[in-house]
Amino acid sequence: MARNIINMVLWHPGMEINEIKISYIHRGAPGNLKQINGIYIERIERGFLILREGTQIPYHRIVKIENKNKILYKK
């Protein structure tokens, strides 16, 4: 599950949240996908993550999480 992977990155001593890239479904974006850097995550909630500007991304819309070009999660 995407939430578990993001939590792992947050708490793993060898990983940095600002090194991950999250791709998620965003209707209207080119290809209906958008990518953000983990540095923009404000907090993790039960059903979604919240970005610094207030955007809420439901976990079911996350399709890929990468860390230094290594895929940690792919739907």
C-alpha cells in the first residue's frame, strides 16, 4: 500500500522524503498523471496525504513511488 511505503521512507534512517517522487492520477493533467517530490508532503492522514499547499491526494490515486530511480511502489 502506498501509505505504508511513504511511512517507511519517513522513518527509515537511510532514506530521505525529499528524494522520493510520487506519481498520481490527476485528471486534466497531461496523460492524467502528475508527479510531485516528497518534500511537498505536509502530513500523512489515514486515507490521503496532504501537500503543503493544501492539496489532498487519496492513496488510491497514487500509481508509483520512486526513490533515486528505484521503484518502491507501483500499482
